[in-house]
Amino acid sequence: MSPAGYLATILLVLATATTARADGYCDHVKAVAAAQSATLVAPEVFTSFGYVEQPAAAAIPTTTSDDLRFTLGVKYSLGDLYEGAVTRQRADADCRRQRALASVQTVPARRALAARAKVLDAAMDEAAKLLAEADADMRARRATAQEVMATRLRVEQLRALRAETHKQLDTLPAGDGSLAGALGSYHKADADVEKADARLRGAQAWDVSVRVGYDKFLEGDDESPYFAVVQASFNLGWIMQQPANKRAAAARARMVRDEPNAAATPAVRALYDSETQRAKEAGVLAAELERQLEALRRIGGDDGRRFRQTVWFEWVEAAADHAYLEAHAASLAEVLGEGGGS
């Protein structure tokens, strides 16, 4: 396998692991949100039982100053219900953000593999033609069995490289290959996370609750024991909170785009520099082999044709490596904010 093939395998493993981490991350944040919201969206049962000190002057003459009192009721908070729903929405946005980040990291590998596959696919017809010519030469005794076997091995090597490339492509998550779309999805999901955080902060400032239940003094109480109470509260700090939330959202958007997308780590920068240099070297090699092919086409004879076939196989592998490295470097440039959208 060529150096680019080894690199493709490494990148494929990393991309697959990134997707697996995203799936595990989503399972975790959604389960945590479900646990947190469970106590928020459910009603609260309250009760009390004991002696309660009563005023000396009671409304009911038979009421004593110390009565045994029993209370049982249910409280439902609309504020908590709203907070529970937003908690789940935040988890969904956080999951979408993580999946978009995984796409940002896998799209370069997919585009690079697709570029290599395109070169190899286009070469298969010519490879089959060369193999047929080699078989014909052996039947006409213009080539030895060893020479034909060498040609057959080179063709099988190209077929194996093509099959492995398509296998790696099929292993990667399906997508449209748009890196700009993946970055846009990441930015949108991150903005949704910030909006949910702002709504959760705002939910702390207000509440509307309903309490219904049974409340009775066990001695001397002839009043109806049932009660229903609606209670509302609002913290005036909510008014000052809104401008702060807007500033936080704007600052977060700048932070995310300046990173520029949480995927542009020093490791990505180092990989981009390495891929750019290797793409240049591979391009020089492919161009030189292509120049040799053009020169060999003007040389006649069986020996010249066989040498041209050998150079052609080298050129296909070099061209495939160059296409892979060039596409990968271009995608990494977009991740780093140095390229145009796709």
C-alpha cells in the first residue's frame, strides 16, 4: 500500500471513531437531559401532619389553641414544565452540534477518497486493455510468462487499491460532501445551544404554580378541607438579563467563528501543512511520469510498449495519490478558514 493509502486508512479510523464518539455523546447528553427534566415536568406531591399553634381568638369557638392538622396536596409548576422542555431542546441542539462537528472532521476524508476513487475508476478500462494485450503477446510468443504475470500483478494491485478505496468510502457516514454545509450546521447548532441556555437562565426569573389538595384540622374544624391556589412570581432582574443574554450570544458566535469552528486545532494545522507539501511533491512526480509517457508513445517496438506500460502503472498510482492529497489539503484549508466553501 502506498504512503497515501496508509494515511487514508489512519484518517478513516479517526473519522469512524469521531462518528462513534458523536453517537455516544448524543446518547449521554439526551439521557442526562431526560433525568434532569423528569423532576421538572412531573407534579410535586406534598404533605404535612402535626400540631399547629392557633391564635387564642379563633373564628370557630370550639377550636382549641393547639390542633392536630393534616395537609396533602399536589403542586404543578408551569415554570418547571417550561424549563424541563428547554432542557431537552438544549440536549437535542448539543447533539446536532456534535454530529455537525463529526461531519466537519469526516468530510475531508470522504472528499479525498472520492478524488482517489475517480482516478482509479477511470484507469480500470485501460488496465484491462493492457492485460489483454499482455495475454495476446504471450500467445504470440512476443512476451514471456514472467512478463505477463508482472502485468497481471500490477493490474490486480490497482483493482485492490480501487476496491479498498470504495470500501473506505462506504464505511464513512453518508453525506453530500459539503464542508460548507457541515460548518453551517455546526454554527447553527451551537447558536441553538446558546439560545437554550439563555432561555434556561430566563426561566429562573418567573414561575406560575397551581396547588390543589386537602387541608384539615382534625378537631373542631367544620370548614371544607379542600383548597386550590394559583401562585405567580416574577423577578425584575429578568429585564436586565435580556441585554446580557444578547451580548453572550453575540460573543459566543464570534468565539466559534474565530476558532474558527472548534475543529481547527493545532493538529489540523500540522496535518494541513504536511498534506499541502506532500500534494506538491506528488503533483511533481505525476507530472514527470506523464511527461515520460508522452515521450514513450513516440518510441516503437515491443520493448518500448512494455516500458510504457510499466510507467503507466506508476503514473496511475502517483496521480491517484496526488488527487487524494490535493483534495484532502483543500478540505483542511476550508476547515481552517483558508479556503472557499464547497
